[in-house]
Amino acid sequence: MCQPTAHKNTDQAPVGEKVPFVVAKRIREAILDEVFKPGDHLTEAELVEKFEVSRSPIREALLALEKEGTIIISPFKGAIVKPISPEEVLDIGELRLALISLVVRPAHRHLAPADFDLAYGLAKQITATNSAKEHFEYNRRFWDILFEKARRPILWEVFTRLDDRMTRYYPLFLKLFPTPEGRPRQQEVLIELFRKGKIDEAVRAFKKIYLGVVPQFIDHLNTRDGRPLMLKRPSKKTSRSMVDKTRRSRGLG
């Protein structure tokens, strides 16, 4: 599972982690902390000073972040944190839901009581925290449990790539849902019903909450700065159809 790691100096990377990988991770953490925001320029000189490394690993990290969709590198303009958009929210949201739908049922068969306890504790922390970085870390560890128990490592690889790309949206989530009382609790509900063996009900309840969150992101992004609506909210029927089609192709329902 992913554990939060503190680094006094990026050159002192944990064994097995290359410096560019650590730099990329720390840039994502800076985005989560809103040190860097969507649209901000990232200069090599600034990053060299901030992370106390040479330009070579900085360049490698920026290229990796561009490949995953977190930043944009343009000739003569350098690197910027990629702006957020309703189109990207819709694509990531539907892809994540499709992947989750493929693993939750097979994962249930292999969840031990200790796994339920750990997952539920993480779900509660996801709801309670006011830190985007902690939200990201708890969420990553929560889904790590389910994907591991489902024994779908390739799906987990795809999911984590999407999650890394979604880093820029975690601070916005906390702005849209500023208090724990008003936040969606889809992970908590999933585990609560899972623990009782109500698998189908758990999946339906999770999807219902999840499909209510994505449109709120889209509506916010479509109307920010007074702009007119540009992208329609995804209908529950459309999203559910896409997920069910994927599941049928995998022989999962």
C-alpha cells in the first residue's frame, strides 16, 4: 500500500525509488497542497531550488508528469500545471467507475475481517480529513486493498495512473464539500454493506453516490467565472450502461 513519506532532501530517496520518481511525487504533493495550482508555471530553476536536486531529474520528472497528463510542456512557454476541465472530469470519472465495478465483487470473496476493519477506517478518514494530500493518500490505500484482493494488478496499474492524473482535482473536492458532514460517503457505505454480505446492494449504493459527485464537478467547472454551460452532466443511465457493458464483456454480470 502507498504510505505517505516525508523527505528532508529529495536526493535522500528511499531505497528502490529513483530521484525523478520522487520529484514527480513531490510535485503532485505540492499540487495537492495548492503550492502549485492548475495553470501555474513550473520553472526548472524553481524546482531545482525547491527540491535540492540537479536539472536532469527535474526534467525527467516533468516529462513523466506530462505523459500522465498532470502538466503540459510547450515550446518557449515551459511547463504548466494542466488546467482542470469538465471533459477530463467526465472521462476520468467514468473510467474509474468502470474499473471499480470490475473489482468490487471479486474482491469481496477474499476480504478478511481485518481487511474490512482497515478499509472502513480508511473510508472514515477519507470523509473526515480536510487535507487534500491526506484525502489522496487514504483514498489510494483504500482502493489498494480492494484491487489487491480482487487480484487484478493490471487494472490497479491503470487505476493508479488515472488517480495520479486526478491529483489536480482533490483540492477542488474539498472546496465543493467543505465539511465532513456534507461529503459523499460512498466508500463507507460500500464497506458497511459489504461487511453484511449485501454485495449487490453495496455496489448499487456506491454507484448512486458516486454518480452524484461527478456532475457536481462538471457543473462547477462549466459555470466557473460566469461561463455558460459547455458540457452536459452525465446521466446515470449513460454511466450505468457503460459500466454494465464493460462488466458483461468481462463475464462479471
